[in-house]
Amino acid sequence: MIAASRVRMACQLGRQCQTMARGVRGLSTAKLEFTATKADAPSSKAPLVILHGLFGSKQNWRAISKQLSRVLGRDTYSVDLRNHGDSPHMAPHSYEAMSADIVRFIRDHRLGQPVLIGHSMGGKVVMRTALDHPDLVSRLIVDDIVPCTVDLAHDFGRYVVGLREIEEKGIAVQKEADMMLARIEDDLSVRQFLLTNMKKVKDPQVEGGVKGAYRSRIPLELLGDSLNGIVAWDVSPDKVYPGPTLFIGGERSPYVKPHAFPAMSRHFPQHEVKMLDTGHWVHAEKPQEFMDLVCDFIDE
């Protein structure tokens, strides 16, 4: 068991070392995984880089990314942020580090000045990137989050505990895993979203756990310990992104509300706000209306 554990650790460290590089301000940056959708015809238009929220992944944006590419005639890149999806697990899980990862991604793939789109946590990442590197971003679209310290709309601390319990108990049946999460989350769609972060163990010697049982794809302990930083906003009030910015908010979500308007205006003087009749997952609840807003804004 000790030998297998050491082999597993060595493999993980080896993979992480291959995907790390020194980025802006000396931070170790991650080589992020992504799904690219190329425009039907070669295009010189600015590509779109799309970032998910906490516990999300590039898969959440697959359908929208394809449609945006087709309608706008632009390449799109749906990206897994660090500690999510298929991207490397590495500390710290901070906005400074995640923004540095995105700067590296833009430069590594020679994307010029892309349009950045981000939901929730990903929205804070794109705002931080635009404020730190305004010349690197042509347009900014922020999906239901604001440049303020805000409480999480959902109890992600309890979600971390629930997913860890599924892992620790060696649950192998999806129905049982869902029943465990139902004790802390009533909404089936949210539970299904959370379970996308669990995968079945194929090789216990490499992955750990029990063959066939659920194991987390994401570092639950690290993300749980990082929640206070995820709700925070520690950017200097003097920083400004002068480019076109669109905030899309959910009318039944607590974020894009009057308390945040002064900070939005201070950091993003060329911003506009559009609201849809949704909760926090605006793009998932009203995908067509969301895409219409995005397309109109990019093509204006």
C-alpha cells in the first residue's frame, strides 16, 4: 500500500511539474485544459475564451460554445480553470493565480486580444484579468457576478462535505450518491451538476480508492479551504478596464444588484447591464436569451 501510494504521488507530481511554468509576478501557472471550436471559415475576429464557475468545467459550456462559434464566426475556447475539470490540481486557488493562468493561456495560444466570458468564479477571473492586463482583452462579458466581496449563493462548504462523504464511503451507484446529496441540496439539477465532479475509479493503484467507486476529480479539501478567497474581491479600487463590458445578471440571483453598481462603474466605466429572469446559472437556465445578449454585444 505504501509503495502504491508513493507511485501514485510521484505520477501526480510528475504530471503537475510538466504543466507548471513561471507566470506573471513570478506565480507558478498551470497549463490549462480546454476545448476549442473553430469557426466554419478562417477568421481574423477576436476569439472567445469562456470560463466556468466554482465546481464547473469546460463541459458545462460545450453546447453554448459551439453555437457562439457558429453564429459569430469566431473561434471559441472553453477552458478548465486550475483545480477543475481536467486541468492541474495546484495551490493557491486564488484569483491572482487563476488570472495568471489565463494570461499564460492567451499568450501560449497566441490569441491576441480575445473576448473573455466568465460565470461566477470565472467571472471574477476575467474581471481580474481585464483589470490587470487591459491591453490583452478586447471585450468583457461577466455572467452573474460583480466586482465585490459577496456571499456564495449556494452552500459550497456543505457541498464539499457531501462529495467527500460519497468518496470516503466508497459509493459506486449514482442513485445512492444522489440520495446522499439530497440531504443537503433539494434541487436535482444542482445535484446533477455537483456529481459531474465525481468519476468512477478504474485503476486503484494509480487513482486510489476502490475500483468502480466514485472519486472526486477535483481537490475538495483545497477548494473547501479556499472558499473565503473565492467570495472576496481584493483588487485595488483604482484599477480600471476601459473596454466594452457587459454584465448579465439573473433577476432571482443576489449578485447584480444596486449595492454593486458603484464598484461596477468604478472598475468598468464602459459597462452595460442586462438582466434575465433566472437564478444564478443564467446561461444554463436561459441559454438562447443569454446567447442573444452575448452576440448582440460582441457584434455591436
